[in-house]
Amino acid sequence: MQALLKISRCIDWLSTGVGKLGMWMILATTLISAGNAIVRKAFNTSSNALLEVQWYLFAAVFMLTAGYCLLKNAHVRIDFIASKLSARTRNWIDVLGILLILFPFCYICIHLGWPMFTRALESGEMSQNSGGLIRWPVYALIPLGFGLLMLQGVSELIKRVAFLRGAGPDVLSHDEVHSEEEALLAALVQERERAEGGAASTSKAE
């Protein structure tokens, strides 16, 4: 089990790296979009290539960070129901969901997306817009994105099984350790509350 958990940690490291890359892609998309808007308004011109880069990057963020979303347990859950279930029941539901829904869905999407990518790569398919971009990079996002999601699914399955066997923590628990960003935010909020409380006490004393 410990060997599998080590593999899980490696997958988590990969998904975290892709997630951080996605944050930079969001920034790049924002800057390119703002630049396009400024150029269009100021000089009455635009570039189809840059316009398509925007949605290429948006597609990359959407497809590639799905595994990171699964890692952070940020996908939609019916908390009203899940909160009434035991920890073991929640983990068993996840195990069945990963095996019976997530893995087959990812496989189907990879199976259907790969031929689209290879055809576009072999034919050199280009955008129909003047000055547009080649199409195969955006088609490649389909099998790559679902491959990363499926890989993270393997990591999550390992962690669920580890908990059910008593060899790991419950990653679905609401009492889990917060991320560094969440911990920093909580510390700043507490510091502000203490400062405001101190100021209020001084004001009353006066």
C-alpha cells in the first residue's frame, strides 16, 4: 500500500504543477485579451491569430486542470446528502464512481479525441479564419486533458482504498489541512480581527 501511496503522491505533484501552469495561462489569456481590445479600439485593427490564442489558452485551462480540480476536491458534490453519510460510505461511493463512471468516461473521450488529433496533425489542418492558427494543438488537449484526469483518478482511487484499509487519512474530511494559501488567508483574517479588537478596547478606555 505504501508503494501505491508514493505513486499517488507523484501523480498529485504532477497535477499540482499543471494546476499552477493553468494559473499562468489564465493570466496570459487576460493580458492577450486586454491587448487585443486596446489595439482594436486605439488602432482599429486586430489579429485573428491572437484572438484564437485566447480561446486556445481557455481550452487548455479548462481541459488540463480538470485533474487538479479533482485533486483539490473542488468538483460539485451534493453536500446536503454527503454530510449525512459516514466517512467510509463517502469513500466507497467515490471508489465506485471512479471505477464505474470516471474511468470509462475518460477512456471514451480519449478514444474519440485521439483520431481527431492525429488527423489534424497529419493533414496540417488550419483555421478557416485569415491568419488563423493550426488546429492540432487544440485537438491534442482532448486526449491529454482526459488522460491527466484519468491519471488523477488513479491517485484518488489509491487514497480512497488506503483510507478504507486504515492505511491513510480521509481526504474527503472537512477537517483536512488547508492549503498554504488558505492558511495564510486565515492567519491574515485572525490578525486583522485582533487588531480591530485591540483598537476597539483602546477606544473604550479613552
